[in-house]
Amino acid sequence: MPALLEIENLHVAVKGRPILKGVSLKIQKGEIHALMGPNGSGKSTLSYAVMGHPRYEVTDGKILIEGRDITALPPFERARLGIFLGFQYPMSLPGVSVANFIRTAMKSVKGAEAGIRDFRKTLREKMSLLEMDEKFATRYVNDGFSGGEKKRLEILQMACLAPKLAVLDETDSGLDIDALRVVASGIMKTAGPENGILLVTHYQRILDYVKPHFVHVFKDGRIAESGGPEMALELEKKGYAWLEEKAVAAEAAS
Amino acid sequence: MNPSTQAAAGIKTGYQYGFHDEEKLVFKSRKGLDERVVEQISHMKEEPSWMRDKRLEAYRIFKSKPMPAWGDTEFLNAIDFDDIYYYLKPTEKIEGRWEDVPESIKNTFEKIGIPEAERKFLAGVTAQYDSEAVYHRINEELKKQGVIFTDMDTALKEYPDVVKRYFGTIIPSSDNKFAALNTAVWSGGSFVYVPKGAQVAMPLQAYFRINAQKAGQFERTLIIAEEGSKVHYIEGCTAPTYAADSLHSAVVELIAMPGSHIRYTTIQNLSNNVYNLVTKRAIAREDAIVEWVDGNLGSKLTMKYPAVYLVGKGARGDILSCALAGEGQHQDAGAKLIFAAPHTSGTIISKSISKDGGRASYRGLVKVHPQAHDVKVNVRCDALLLDEMSRSDTYPTMEIDSKRVRVEHEASVSKIGEEQLFYLMSRGLKEQEAVTMIVNGFFDQFARELPLEYSVELNRLIQLEMEGSVG
């Protein structure tokens, strides 16, 4: 059985400048992976590359979903294969209501249109899980939203689209503790035996609510270290500099 | 070649409403314009002599006035006035029942969805087929209220005094070259009279259509809302596509008496060879409200600036317009608010999109006369450019000759960003679907002001316009 997501020796450049320098990662169904690392280490680049942002050029390696090579597919086809990217900075769409946007996305991803009644019911349910006011559905997508509202909307979309693989790029940044709790519980409700989550984060904080099976530490465009959930705590205590020291020590020992 | 195959050969592809029916005209004036043609039109219509004289006077004004030296002069000077038919009369008499409308004309209406529109929420239909209204009905409710909703030619016959009293009082022949032309050769258009206090609950709609090749369409519309009354008039405009350029030059006059409320909605989807040069003006008396909702799709050149003259204390004028300019098109649209009384207010909201090298201009005038104090006016122009080849300009003019005037003016020009597209594509939308969604969102403020059926139609038209526009 092929892995849900398999990234093989991925090299990515932006405007000719190499950012990812050989990333390999495997996520099986039912797994939650946390990808941590300092700012500028290339975490977001990996997220964008998995979703297929046109500006992120894959110069070597591949990305596979359930054994299928998707490296050359445009973003909408990746979405239709069940990949979801929760954006760190979601774009605003003036004049497009949240309900219209999510309904269109569901239709595009699933290929069939839900009846308006069923859709409204689904949307209401998911919104109440995320403690969102019903009026939210009629607002314009991310237009004048607070940081917390934007992140909630990303999670709402994920809950409605029920992706196989969700890549959540710094979904926890800029959230107060209440919003963090709501967003984390939304993530946990999406997580299940049939799908995988890649949680990209700078802080350990969200991992108090979303328990990862694996933690990877990203540094200079590569995964520098992988381990179990305990590694996140260690990082929190010692900071990313600890990794640096560890690497130096390893080099000295060799 | 017979005329219909000739016309068929000239049909351009890609315009959804480009079908056409074989012409069945009872009378067609010869090409070009002179005093004889003007007299002939008046004679054919059996008009009173005052109208004939008005037409002749207007014709002389039209001849004497030079072409405007502003706007898109290159396009304007390309109009060949001698190559246009000024009057066509399709059937002998105006039909009162749908069943009696000739089959070929019915087919045209079927294609543009008139019967459906009627079934759904019509208060009354005046559908203009070429130069005469062929199908026209007013429901009983309107009659009971004393509301008159008819075509202009019938109004001139049945209510000559009212027509004589108001015709050309808001837009005289001398106003501009095209208003003069319209006055000389006008045919059809709507006449609406709403008596004191009458509230017309459902929109009155007319669907205009230019059918015969090289037919000019010179409809003349006059709406009078008496004190404390309310009416919403809505029209769509679709011309089939022919290779030859045609001219659409309407005049619309609105008279809002004290405390009345007129809303006038237009969705225009003319084919890409039509010159659309329209004069629209309203007068708002004390505490009256006038709203223009004006959507411009298609045409080769549109020059249209709906205006409200606020002449009574407390009057309000709101103008909301949207325009979509595609390849080879120039939408020169805008609005005018003239404040001539105190405690008046108004808003102008203009939304334009340019794509495939198209050009959209906003041209607006806000004028506040010295006697108009405590005036509030808000102008907002948003332009969206879909590619590098397209163009957007704004020409806002403000003439404020009074004190205690609050003017707000905001303008924005934006482009669809790569990040916005990526966001939508990451949600399963193809690039073109993503662009269409952004465009529909951009027009949402406009679409929300339309009855549901029209906003659905607008979305569909935009979708058609967008197809194939993204490489």
C-alpha cells in the first residue's frame, strides 16, 4: 500500500534561488505530522510546493499521493485528489460570500453539487463546531476579517472539503488561546484513520491540543531531525539553537 | 444573396445572442437621414403636428451640432449617419395578447427568455421589437392604481397632453447631438405615468431588441412619478450580431415629483458593433429619490452618463453603474449629480472591468450650485484590470460653488493577483473559474441591486464573456 503522501528528495527554487534542498517525508493514513523550524527555514515553501504554487519550481525530486506522481499537476487537480492547504495568509475575495465560496469549492473538489439544503445543513453544522456565528456565512471571504477569523475560515473549509491530506501552514499563528483551542479541536475532528495532517508550525503551543505522531525539525531547506512527540517539548525548552549544537557535536564526533 | 443569408454571412461567432429572425417589416425607411425621412416617420405614425415640428427642429439642431470633441472621438467619427435605417415598422399593430404575437417574433422572445420573465414576476411587459412595441400588457393591478405603462407611440396617441407637457423638458433637443438625433427620429420606448401616492410593488419591465441589420434604435422613454409615488422600471437590451455597425441612441427622461421614488435599472448586452450613445437624465424635486442602476456589457462604444438634477430640498440621487470592456470595446460610462437645492445628497458607485485590451473609462461630474448648502456626496470608482493590455481611466470633475458641502471621493484600480488565483485554485477551481469568481465578486455590489432573475442573467453573461479570455 503506497503512503498517503510521499515526498522524495524534493528540491524547490523560487525565482532561481534554491529553497528546499532535498526533502524526503512519508505520511501514512491516520498520521499527524508536525513540521517545526525557525522562520525562513523553508517550511512554508514545502506547503506551497505540495499544493503546486506556480512560483515554486520543483528542480528535482517528486511528490506522490497514494503512489501517484503529482509533481507536474496544477493546483486545482491536486485539490481534486484530496489535498488541502490551510493558508498562513489567506487571500480576501471581496464580493464573494463565504457560503458561495465554500459551496463552489465543494462542487469543484467533489465534482458534484450538493443540494442547497444539504449544503446549508452541512455548513451550519461545521460552523457550530467551530463556534462561528451564522452570519459568518454571508460575509465576504476574508474581507475585513481578524487574524483569528481568517484561520477559522481555513479550518471551516477543511472541515467541509474533508481532504485526504491537509497541510496547515502556521494555522496557529496570531491566535489567542480561545481561538487556538477552537481551531485545534476543528483539526482533531478532521483527523481520522483515513486521512493525514501535516501541521506546519513555528511554536509548540498548538501541539498541546493537536497531538502529532511524528515531529520533524526543518532547517536550511531540509529535515534536520525527526522524532516522536517528545521532541516538540524538547524544542520548546531548549529552542532551535539546541539543534544547532547537536549538529555541531555530531560533526565533532564523526 | 437574399437579405437574410447576407445577414447570416455577417454574423460573428462567439456572441450568444447572435441569432436573428428573417425581417418581416411592414415599412422600412430608406437609408440615411434628411427632412423628408423625418417627415415620413412622423406621417407614418400619424402624429400631431407639434411632434412633427419638434422632430424637424431637432433634425436641424442635429445637423448643426458638431460631433463631440471629447470621449472616444476616433470611434465617434467613424459613425456613418448615411448608412443607417432610421425607422422600421415590423407589424401592423400592437399586440395585446401573447398568443397573437407573430411566430417569428415570438421565437426571438423565446430565445431571450421573455415569456419566462413574464411568468415569474411581471407587472407588465412592453417588449420593443425594432421600432414598435409589439407585445404589451399591463396587469389589472396597475390599471386599478391608475398607472400608465405603455410604449411612447401609443402614449402620444392616447395621452397627448401629458406627453406634450413633459416630452423633452428634461433633455431638450439642444442638449447634445445625439439627443437631437433621437428627438428627430425617435420610435418606441416606454412611457410610464404613476399617479400621486401610487406604489408600484413589482418592477415594470421592457426588453429591447435591435433586430434588423443597420437598424438604428432610437427609443424614447419618459417616466413621471407624481407626488409620493414609487416605481421601479427595468429594461434589458440585446442586439443580435451583424457585421455592419449599428447605432443605438436613446433618450430617457425621469421626472420625480416631491416625495416620489424612481428606480431605473438597465442591463445592456449589446453586440460588439453597436455604438451606444444614450442620454439619461432625471429631475428630483423636494424629498424625491432617484436611483439609476446601469449595467453595460457589450457594444463597440458606449457613452452614457446617467444624471440626476437635485432641484428640491432634501432630494437624493444614487447612481450605481458597472461596465465590462472586452477586446475592441470602449465603455465610457459614468454619472452626473447636479445639486441645485439645499440638504440634498447623492452617491455614485462605478465598477469597471477591462480585459483583452478593452478600455473602461469613468467620466463623472459632481456640481454643487451656490444655493445648495448642506450637501453630502460620495463618489467611489473601482476598476479591475484583468491583463496588461487593457486600460482604465477616470475623469472625475468636481465643481463645488457652495459651502457646507461634504464630498468624499475614493478610487481604486486593482489587478487580479497570482496569490488570489492560487488561493482559489487550491480549492479546486480552474484558472478561468477562479477569474470568473473574482469578477462576479467585483460586481456583487451591483448584482445585489437587481431582481434575482436579472442577477442570475448578469452572472451568466459575465461567465460567457469570461470564457476563453484566460489563456
